[in-house]
Amino acid sequence: MSEPAIPVIVLGGTGYVAGELLRLIAAHPRLELKAVLSDSQPGEPVAKWFPHLAPLYPELTFSSLEAVTEMTGSLAEPAIVSAAPHGVAASLIDRLLSAAEARGSRPRVVDISADYRYPTAQAYEAVYKHAHGAPARIAQFTCAVPEHLDAAPTRHVAHPGCFATAALLASVPLLKLGLAEPQVFITGITGSTGSGRSPGAGTHHPQRHSDLYAYNPLAHRHTPEITALAQAASDVQAEFSFVPHSGPFARGIHVTVQARARRRVTTAELLGALSELYAGRHFVRVTAEMPHIKYVAGSNYAFLSGAASGDTVAVMCAIDNLVKGAAGGALQWLNRQFGLDETTGLTAPAPGWT
């Protein structure tokens, strides 16, 4: 007897992350897509915005907020995955949850925006410089990289940002295992899809092609998020210095984390420590070979490696910003929240030659 399908509603439907959610949901054996919210494009074909998904969703159209609100309340325990932008997601999710609760529905939410990543409205507002959209909901969300928390203590989850995911996977072992001093330096390079769908100087191909440059050095908005989540995962309060870069590729993130070693370790010992910490974590692969973005682009895997020399340790991590850093990581959490194996529907490897 087959297991019942889990109804899924996707919010923020026209962006790159939403497109990845739709692609992954179509291949998931237990998820059934019920609606895709785009209040600006209701009734428009999803395939108009995502032509590559036309074979999967030939008839699907975007739903209005009113239709999604009604649908959420009519389902006993739906999954809601929000790819709405920060500053919008909190109030949108609050509206849907309030309407659902009034009708006895009990949704589970995974939010990919920044709105529920911080433990207080004040912490969020200090970074994003505007009022939080639903401060009373914050305590209902837990934020963590899935590999750093076995189970969320709350009904709803906030997935960390893409840069934060890569930086945390690389830096938390150094702090948690006592291998490094609590002053961490991160250099990260991201693909153009990390800037979102709206065209701009940072994503315009003629400007970005064959180029590499830093932006927001030592002032990136993900730094406070990395700092807070690293402390939660390692129980060590550390200082992070982060310099992000724009890379000449569409998708993927590569970070290099460096710190001063607390004790002398060899590269072999460092790799052994990483392997031990992530043992049993299916999506984290620790290898002696340096990670390449081509190894992970389009997949939910993270490749890690490391090096040690003298009093310096370095850990490198490559992930796909749209999958492991967003849509895939969110579905990994959703699998857990609904009692499924966290790898369900997410084990496909990277194409390799993108």
C-alpha cells in the first residue's frame, strides 16, 4: 500500500529558488505540488517563467494569494515552502498560518528567506534595517544547517542562506572540535544566480563574464547570521571576517575558511576530523581532493577538503547555491519535518559538465 502524498504549496513562485523547488518537488516520491503563489502573476503559466519545466508542469498556472490562503486552510497538514524575499516572507507566512489555524489546519513551514533566521526581531532589524513582519512568529522557527542539528525543536524551520550554509559547513568543525582559535577568516565566491532573477550590474553576463571581484568586504549581511549559527552549532563564540566575491559562473559557491590552529595538526588529521564529524551525513563528502563547483552544481551535495601547515588550518567547501544553499536544503528539512528520510528525492548527483 503506497504512502499518502504530502501536499506542498510554494510561495514566491517566479524566482530562481522557486524554480529549483518546482524541479525537485516533481522528482520527489512523496510530495504533491498543490499550488505556486505569485500574487503578481496569477493565472500565468508556470512554464512561461520556467520553460525548462514545461514537460513537468504543462498546465500549471500561478495562484493568487487568496486562492493559496483558501487552499492552505482546506488541507489538514500541508507543507509550505517559502521562497519569498526577505521583508515579504514573514508577514506572508503569518497570514497563511493564521488563516490555517483558524480552520484547524496545521501546516509545516520551511522558509528560505532571512526573515526567521534570527532569534529576535531586534537582531533581524539590526541587519536588514526595517521592522520584522511578524515578530510573534519568530519563536516558532528554528534555523540551522541540517547537518548541524538532528531535529528541529519547533514545528517550522528557517533554512540558512547559501553563503552561510557553505561557511558553516566549513567553519563549525574547526570550532566544535577545538582545532582553531575563535577568529575565522572566510573568502567566498558565488555565481550570478545568487543575486536573484531581476537583472542588474551584478548579474549582467557581459559584465560578469571572465571577471572576479569582491563586494561588501567585511560588511556582508550574512556575517551576523554565520556568527550566530556557528555559536549555536559549536558552542563557541567566534569572530568572523567575511569577504564575498562575484564569480563568472551562474551557479555554485566556493568558500575558503582559514584560522590559526589551537594545536599542531597535519592535513591528514584535519581531514580525519572532518570525516568523523560528518560521518553519516549523506550530503557532505570529505575528500583529500580539493572541491570543485562542477562536482556539486545542480545537486544537494557539499564537498569539503582541508589543509594544515604550521599554525594555520584551512577548510574549503563547494555547494550549489540554489540547491544545497536554498531549495534542496529546504526540502531536506521538509523531509525531516514529515518523518521521511532526509535524503528522499535529493540524492541525484551533479551533472558534472555544466
